[in-house]
Amino acid sequence: MVHPTTRNNSRGRVLVVAALGRELAALERDRDPRIALLETGEGETNAERTLCSWLEDESPRAVLGIGFAGALSDSLGPGDLIVASECRTVGSSVVSTTRELLEMARRIQISAVPLTIGVTVTVDEVVCHAEAKQRLAMGLRAGEIACVDMESSAVARVCTERRIPFLIARAITDLFSEDLPLDFNQTRGTDGMVRNWKVIRAALRKPSSIKGLRELERRSAACSENLAAFVRRLAADIS
């Protein structure tokens, strides 16, 4: 794993950015020499700070922001991939992804994995309840397919400012109509990072959440595999 304090010889390679190690797990397990990996931590602040630090002395060919997301559309199922044509924040900025990379992504087909072109909506906390997802979806244009996450707009903004080609791809872990098993915002530290020990403590206090947490873990593993398949195909086309 490429952590914030480490560097590798990534000049001319594709940089894959994700908040969490488990989002990069499938790529880490079978490393591709065309790809560099960067784990930033959750949230826009961590993503922007870590990516900017990394880019101070590295020059990737392109940046791919990946990770897990919640569905803001009924048509998205667990494991589905959504590639962003736009990255938005609530009531604020809109950043369009690099057209050439988006066109490459449109041509990619992964067996049994639906891939949709849509938009990402970046927020500053984990969206844990279906009701909150439904409120966010009310801000979409008619017919738009979207997902919600915590880092995409930061990655898009940094790359746009530095004129680095970029693309955002997200895999769906929770459906539009579902609540998450826990309020993960209550398990975050002051740095915005989810603490595993807090998750365990919260689960012990709410035993009914354990089944949902196991299902979320299963979906997360599948999402990591689907994202890895997409990244490898796109990196091959970029190279």
C-alpha cells in the first residue's frame, strides 16, 4: 500500500486514489506495474491534503479516484459501478471529469458488472439513512443516476487545478432504500477517520447490527474486486 508518508517511482503511471485500504485491497493483492496506489483517509480534507502532498514530487499520467458509495438511484444495485461525468458537492461546485478518460470508460465492459455513467455527490459525513439519501436525490436532474461519497469532489478539484487528467469510479455498497447497520459518524475520530474499535464497541451495544455489518463487509469485498477489474482495463487503455 502506498501510504501518505511513502513515495514510489510513479512518473508516467496511473495513480489510483482511495480513502480506505479495503477499497484498494484487490489492486494491492495483484499489483500492476502501470498503477500506483494512494490511501488518503476518509473525507475531503484528508483526500485533498494527502493527494496534494503526493503530487508535490510525483507526476502521474492520470489519476483515478475510486471507492465505495451509497446509491442515490433505485436502479443501482450492490457492486454496480458508476463512473462520474460530473463530481458535485451539495449546493456548490461542479467539476467535469476528463472527456477522453470518460470516453474510454464508456467502452469498458466487465462480465456481470453493470457500469453506469452518472454523477457523484460529495458530502462531509457518512450518509447512513435512506431518508438522507432520498433528500440528496431530490437535488438531481430528471433521469440522472448518482451516488454519494465523501472524497470524489476533492480529488476532482485537485486534479482540475493541476491540469491532471482524472476520472472517478465508485462501487455501490448500500442501496437507495437501505439504512447502514450503524451510524458510522459516531465511530469517527477528530481527524475524520472511522475507528475500528469504535465500530466494534457500537456493534456490541447493538447486536442487531452484526448481520448487516457482515453483509456490508461481503459487499465491500465484491466492490473492491469490481473496481480493480475496471481500473486494470482502463489503465491498459491509458498506457
